[in-house]
Amino acid sequence: MDPVRAHHGHREGGRVHFPDLMPLADALPRLLDQIPVLDVEERPLLNAVGQTLAEDVVSTENVPPFPNSGMDGFAVRAVDTPGELRVVADQAAGHVTDVAVSRGTAIRIMTGAALPEGADAVVPVEDTDGSSGGSVRIHSSAAAGANVRQAGEDVRAGQLALPSGSLLSPAAIGLLASIGRPRVRVFRRPVVALLASGDELVGPDEALSPGKIRNSNSFTLEAQIRQAGGIPRNLGVARDNLDDIRRHVDEGLRADLLVTSAGVSVGDYDYMKQVLEERGELRLWRIAIRPGRPVAFGVFQGTPVISLPGNPVSSMVCFELFVRPAIAKMMGQGRLDPPTVEVTVLDRVDNRGGRRSFMRAIVERGENGYSARLTGPQGSGILTSMARANALLDIPAEMDEVSPGDALRAILLDWSALV
Amino acid sequence: MDPVRAHHGHREGGRVHFPDLMPLADALPRLLDQIPVLDVEERPLLNAVGQTLAEDVVSTENVPPFPNSGMDGFAVRAVDTPGELRVVADQAAGHVTDVAVSRGTAIRIMTGAALPEGADAVVPVEDTDGSSGGSVRIHSSAAAGANVRQAGEDVRAGQLALPSGSLLSPAAIGLLASIGRPRVRVFRRPVVALLASGDELVGPDEALSPGKIRNSNSFTLEAQIRQAGGIPRNLGVARDNLDDIRRHVDEGLRADLLVTSAGVSVGDYDYMKQVLEERGELRLWRIAIRPGRPVAFGVFQGTPVISLPGNPVSSMVCFELFVRPAIAKMMGQGRLDPPTVEVTVLDRVDNRGGRRSFMRAIVERGENGYSARLTGPQGSGILTSMARANALLDIPAEMDEVSPGDALRAILLDWSALV
């Protein structure tokens, strides 16, 4: 039997069989293999922050374009220092004097101003008497080239300034501006449609009637998509009937990625699964993780669909494990793994059941590295423990029990552990 | 002499005196002390992601609101398991059956559906024969309460769900949705005006003429402000004359924070300094850091102004050190320090000069923790080395030289060191 199919549930005489659970390490590459890197768009620099460069950017200019002063001070001939020099002109940034520096003279110069003809060094104003009247006293000896920024010192014309694949950080954006590139080619951000499902769901501003619970997944998922760099398209809630789900799913398939929540486990009411299976091959995975487990994946009409479990915490954790790297890949990012740190666990944790667990934890820095303690009850419906967490403690399937002092890895959900 | 004033340059007989350099650890708290936490606004949940909660949120509801099933399966009386039970009804999520579970019967139930009257446990479908016809075989014994999520298990009515000061992460947003809070009170994000200055600056789409260089600070600063959570208002470039600077500064003072770049060092052409001094007390600091040094701070008409050095790298580094924590404080955040990790330095670094240095570095995780190597020439104009860096290596003023193997701290600029 095909090792992939072995992980798919299949029906046989009305009974559902799941021969075994699939390790995350098997499922994730299979999913990511089918996620495309999106096409390239050209954007104004400041609209491309956080995107990935889709071209090798070669500079056509020297940066700086001419030798200029790195300090406010006096442009001099190094050989004339120290000593009293006659100040023959002012050179402000952005202006060009036609006076040259010659023996025994200096030109008052501002940071960024072109080094005048004849000068080979700049003496900072602090190393002088500040100039009174027409002369300046230079207190000490200056080396040739001191406080001069040479033409092309940062970037030379013809040089590769930024390679394709670079993340456009603030510094990268500044570098592109500095070489005269107002627009840049980047991989497009994905539009990520998100769809919750269930007759029981009501919004936070609606009345709760018997049997109804509040929809939180539409909120967590939209926030997560945005945080991951995607452009969320929130399709709201599909009700538990084929027509409503078909209509919402077809709308979702117009996005670059569709993320659905709930409706792909083994239950008979899982219309979501049925609708997705109408549209092509749906891989139904029971992943050997906790929380989480049922995750489905398919590519329909060219659009990848990731179906997450409905429990609020399972949905969030599976988003971190599957959707965030998928969005990163679509955006052309090279590194798809989540940020992690090594931690020393402070609690005793029961992990029987042979599944890799991602437990909500608070990671803090102490004297001897980072520590992790759980945030409380780990039920997959318990959002409070997720809201208090800044990390997910990654417990290997083989570890039946974690003891205080054990060293493990934790996925960071925000920066707070490092502050 | 007042210890603060000792750090201010003052003119005396035409000479500028800077009695000494001010340590960063002295300057930063003085600046942050005068930064206000902004006022509170009410926002729809999904527009508040990343902001700080400005109220204690007490839940008025139980979450979940009623006992419900944590699995797809069969609602049973635990005492009836294992055994063959008659299936008397279906309980879908969002619907309420009026049939109760009684001795020898079960109700087929979906995840999230209310636990029917009479039942005290749910048996997952995997632990049954899946039900054929009107009966189901339960393979093993279920404990009372198994797979039942009790009312109020996540949040009880009356409980503090999220304390004021909480960062609104995706999980926190979901938690607020789950307790029926569609809007929330948060500290406002600051509008941060940014103003570059200098006759020499031209944009990336303009022609370079003699003496002109390209403006990169407007780009790095706008990207940094956005990354820090502020709302940038880019005022462009003020030219080196009093009228133009006055007009731009007065526009900037209508924002919550004004960040200016260049024009506050000791040079005579520093009109920016003159314009700011017209508006109130400007603290001119020469900070004992590299790169950086001249930073000015004042509060004018109630608006804090932070004036950064003009060199591209100095401007970026001083933004990280001064402006990012100021924005965090305005947004009500409790932790203002930058994220750091301990690193082992791989290079030899000359740090003579008695200043604390922030050197551009690449931090990577290895077998024995994190390592840091410099990204190349560290001139304060050299943006390429900043664009390649993912961290700033923090070298104490007392260390004249860093040797390979030395342990130091590095400020992380992005997540890449942890991936």
C-alpha cells in the first residue's frame, strides 16, 4: 500500500478505518510540496516592506556618488594638520563650492557635503577651536582619508546590492532607495480566504440561544493570517448544509489559499469534507499531534485548501504548523520553519498517547537560559491558556512524560520571551 | 552642576563644549519618562490586533455556555459502557434535540453539540463500530465526563478573562470573540511624523546632480515606524532653511510623535536644531554609543520630538534604541526592551573609544547556542551591512576589544536567528 494512502481514512462496510496516525514530519513536506510560490509583482518600495525580493538588484550607481564628509568640520589637506588654517569657503551638503583647498587653507564642511577639490581629510569640529573669524585651529594630526566617505564605499555601480530572495527589511528598503530604485519586483502576498463552518456558531455581537456557541476561529484565523503576511478574505461562517458550504468554498477557491475550520473529521455531518471531495482529491490526514489531529489538504482549480480542526486551540496550533509555512512559501521566503528556542521545562507533563504535543507555555529568560511552564489546562477548547501563552512547547511523541529540568524546544508565538 | 545639564552641549565664547558623553542607560529613561501613554480608543476586535488592552475584560458569559461534546461520537451514560446501545436521536452542533439519553440508549453527537439530557459522557466514533442500523457497539468503558466540555470550562461568567495591559495576540482576539466582546478598549497607536532634512537629498526616482545624494532615511524610518506599530506620516524632506524647516516641524507637531533625521549635531548649518530650540527646551545629547551619538529630545506643544543623526545606519540604530521603545510606551506596552539573545562572537572586534557599540551582525543558531559574526565594514553610512544583518551586537563601552569566543548580547532585528 502506498505509504501516503496508508494514512488516509477510508470507509469499508460503513466503518471508518484509520490504519495509523501520520507524523507531522511526513505530512508537512507533502503539503508544502504542493504549495506554489506566487507570481511576481512590481511595487513601490514602501508597499513592499516584509515581502521577498524576486530579482537580483544590481546597482547602477555608486553610493555615495562622490567622496563626502562623514562629519561636520573642516575639509583640509592632512599634511597641514595640526595647525592654524585659513577658512576660505563653506561647503554645505547639497551644494558645490568652486573654491579648492590649498596649502594652509580649510573649507568648513557639513556632513554629507562633497569633499572639495584639494582636500583629502575632514577634521571634526570637536577637534578644533570651532573657528573664530577667518581661521581655525586644528588640534591634532589628521590621517589622509579621515572622516571621508569614499565614492562607492557602500555600493559600487555594477555591484549586486541585494540578491533575489532577500526579505525586504527596513534596511533593505533604505538600501534600495539609496541606489535609486523606487520600485521593486517582489513575490506577491497571498490572498487567504478563511471559512468557519457550523450551525452552532454565532458572532460576538449576536445573542446566544440554546445550542449556540460563539465563533472565535474566524477571529483567530484572520489575525493569524495577517500576522503571517497574508491578506485575509474573511468569508464568515458556512452553515451545515451542502449548498451553503458549496457556495462559500467556491468563493474561497478564487483566493490564493483557502483555509477552512471544522468539518473534516470522521463525523457524518462533515459536509465540508463532502464538498471538498466533490472538487478533487482531498487528502484526509490524522496527524500524530496534540492538539490537532484531523487536517485535510487538497488543491482544487489550482487553489490549495487547508482544512483545520474546529476546536479553537487545535485550529490555532495547526495554523502555526501548516498554514504559516504555506503562506511563507507562497511569499517566496526561504526559511519556513517557526522560530524556536531551547527551554528547560519547569513542570511535569503527561504525554502518554504516542503523539507529538504542542503545549501552551510561557517561556521566560532566566540566569541559565530559557524556562518553560505550561499555562494551565491544555484542553483543545481552552483559549484562555492559549491567550496566556507566548510559546508552544514541542514534546516528542516518544516522550511519555516530561520531567522538570528536561530540555526541549519551544516555538515562539511572539517576542516576549526574549525581552 | 545638574548631572543632566552636564551632558548638554553649550556655547561659550563661540566654542562648543560637550563636557562628556552620556551613557545610553542614562539617556533612555530620561527620554521615556517624558513619553506619554496615549489615550484609549474603542475598536472592533480585528482592528485591534497588536494593540494593548486598556481595560480589565470580565466575561459576562460562560465559555462554553453549556456542557458539550469534545468529539464526534455518541452521548451515553458512562455506566452503560461498554456494550451495545440503541441510537435514539442525532444531536448536531447548533441544534437541540428534545430526546434524552436513558438506560441502554445513546444519541449520536457532533463536536460542539450540547450534551443531551441524561448523558454524562461522549464515546468517540473511533471507539465504536460506527453505528450500523439503529444501534452502536461501544468497545470500551467510558468514564463519566469523558470528552465532555463542561460549561464555563474555558471562562466562567464573572471571571477576569484578560487583564488590562494584555497584548492583543490572535489568541487574545479569539478569546474576546468567544466571550461575546465585539469591540474592545485599547491604547491608541501613535501617529508618528517623520521628517528628513537636507539640501542634498533627492528621492530614488529623481536625477542625481552634483553634490546630491539619495534620501534613504525617509524610507528606513517609515518602514521602522510601521514595524514598531506606529502609523507613519511621512513629511518628506525639509530643505536647509529656517522657513522650510519651521513649516515642516509645525506640521509634524500635530502628530503624536515627531521623528526628525539630521540637523542636530554641532554644525552651524543645523537649522533643525535652531527651529526646535525656538519651540522650547531641546535636550541635545551626545550619547556614548557607536554608531549614533548626537540625539536631541524635547516636548513641544505636548508632542515629543526625537531628532536622530543623519547617517543612514546611525539613524536606524538610534531608532531601535530610542524611538521603538517610545512607540511601545505610547501604545501602553509594558515591556520596552528590545528582544535579545546571548551570542558567542566569532570575530575579533576593535572597540576602542570608550563607547558602547551596536555592530551589525548575523546571528545564527549552532550546536552550542547562538553565534554572531559582523556583516562587514561598520561605517555609519554603510547601509549594505545593515541590510545583511539580522542583529545588532551590543558591545559594552568598557570592552576595548572583543575576541573570538567572547559571550555578548545581540538585539534581534528579525526572527531569522531563531529559525
